[in-house]
Amino acid sequence: MGNKYLKLSEFTIEGKFLGFLQEKREKNRYLQLQIESGNVEIKLPKNLRPVVSESLIPGEEIRVLGISKLHSQTGKIKLKAQQVSPISEGENQKKLAPTKAKILVCQKSSCRKRGGQGLLSEIEKTLCDRGLEELVEIKRTGCLKHCNSAPNCVFQVGKKQYRKMHPEAIVNILLQENNSTISQNTNNCAEKNIS
């Protein structure tokens, strides 16, 4: 039958730790995080639960690194933590949320040979077809230091960071982040120069 969850990408989310969701059978299975666009629930693996439950204080700013998965039947995105760490106050004050989402696509030789230019074109076309190009700044970059998983693409929305994203997954996250149901735009995207 196969797995009902499809791996979407890696993520990094920063926000205020609100506490744990308590379930009857298992304590501290999910943590709640307050971010700019609302609250998110992130599943904690069993090996992290004891350490995280003893070290985190509600109201504390934290950073969570993990994997996002898409349920193939319901279309819901599930977040699972791999690492949780507090953010120091100095570090938190330096970071400002960007006004636009950013997509960084590596254009160095290894990524170009493994489909980097095609990925960039597909992302630009998908965003333009859906009328979302104004919400995103697309940048061609040098090496992103993950050559083994080329072609490399990093999608940044506020304090969240995703890697190895399919263009449709980017569209879904943009719509979710903007609480939008932007209809398909039929503008002539070939005339636009997205950089």
C-alpha cells in the first residue's frame, strides 16, 4: 500500500514556546509554538520528549528544526521536530522578519547539472501561473553548501525555512501563510522578468 505521508522538506521555525499538548496516553507529544501567522503544533519524537519537557519554559523564544510531511489522502501538512533549542535574547533582537517570502535557488555547476535551471524555471512559472509572484522574491545564488542533494532550493517565509521544496508545495505554503485563496491568474508570465 505504501506510506501515506510524503516528505515535503526540512524546516526551521522560530517563535514563542506556548507549552505542550497533553494527550491521555502520552505526555508532551506535541509542542505549541506561536509565530507571526498564528500557532503551530509540532510533533516531538520520543527521544526528545524528556529533554525538551525539562528544559523549555513557556514564553521562551525557541528554534525548531525538523521535517514536514504531507498526508497523501487529506492534504494536511504534519511537522515533526528533529532539534529544539532556545534562542538567546541578543540573537532574537537582531533578526527582523522579511516583508516578502524568499526563494534561493543555487546556480553553481553541480546544481545546474542536476536540474537547478529547470527547477528555477518551474518555480517561476508555477508562481506566475497562480498569481503569487508578487509575494515572493526569487534569487539565483551561489553554492548553498548542500551539493549532495542538488539541485538546492531554500524557501524562506518569515522565520521559517524549508529545503527541497516542490513548486506546488511552495504555492500551498504561500497560500496558507497569507490566508489566501488567490485564484489562478492567467497573465502572460513569459513577458514578466522574475529575478
